[in-house]
Amino acid sequence: MVKKLTEADAAVRGIGAANTVLFDGRKRLGYNTDHRAAMDSLEAAIGGGEEAQQRLQDKTAVVLGAGGVGKAIVYGLTRRGVNVVATDINAKQALTLAQRFECRTVEWSARHSVAADLLFNCTPVGMHPNVDETPYEKHHLRPSTIVFDAVYNPENTLLVKEARNRNCTVVTGVDMFVRQACQQYELFTGQAGPAELMRDTIRRAIGAAKV
């Protein structure tokens, strides 16, 4: 348990945000389950294991959105040797994130100018009810690009649909949502979270078809 708390504390400090708080007597223990859930989802999509982490090294990732999820994902990517380029409609927020994690930033209008091996949508663009919107133009998507959309309602966002049409490897927000929920469940109960039950429940709740 000490190791788990130490790792959690390091992640919260590194990201600068917590999304889960446990109370131990008078102590409050903060955790951030987003970054590990995102990285586990990404690594599973490219084969899993240590080899997956090695394949990420020196890749270029464009991260759209510099909010809480963006911070967690950039934290995970930079720790895996990925070259991150952050961007946000709020240029000041993107610059702050880039300075914190010592990565590059570009103006939102220049987001398509970076040749991305990985593309992460950490904005609400495409979320219900604005399902006809996408944060990234489809003609810039390449089959070799891994597209990760953190939006989970709907699961099949316009970005996800267009990425699949371009034969990109895709990670959906439902996968990340379930993984972070399982982590929270384990923190609260000490038992592994029921991943498949959670996955089926959220898909029924948002009316998404299974893929």
C-alpha cells in the first residue's frame, strides 16, 4: 500500500490535479486515475506490454486541449518519451501546460501542421449534443496515426468515425472511462473493478452500439 500511495502522490504532484480523494482518518489522499487509464488504453491498442512503451518512444503526439484530461495525458506521454505538441483554443492555457511539462505548443489554428503519430482529443468537441463537430479535419488523418478521443458520450464521435474510415488505430473515451472507474473502484473497495459490467452499463446509458 505504501508503494501505491507513493506512486499516486507522485502522479498528482506531477499532473497538478487529483480526481479521486480518499479519507484515512484525518488524512486526505489524492489520486489521479486519468493518466494511468489513458496510458493503459493506449498501450493496449498497440499490443500491450513493455514493447508497447518502447514503440511510443520518440513518437510525436498532438494533444488537443490543455485542461485536466490534457494534463494527465501529457504527463503520461512525456514519461514514456513521446514528443508532445500541445494546443488549445486558449493559447495561454496551452502555453502553461507546455511550460509545466517542457513540451512544444502551437496555435490552435496550426494544429494540422504537425505530423502526428498520435492524436489525442482532450476537448469537449464532439460531445453530445454537438455530435456533428470534430476538433480535427479528416483529410489530415493518416492511416498510421493512432487517434484517441477522450469523449465518451457518444463513444463513436465524428472524429472516431472519420479516423476509422481512414484506417487509423482508434481508442475511444469509453475505454479510458472504464479503466479509470475500475481504478477508483479498487481504491474505494480494495477489489478489482467489474470492467465488463461497467462497459456494458455505460454503453447502454449513452445508447452506444457495441464495437
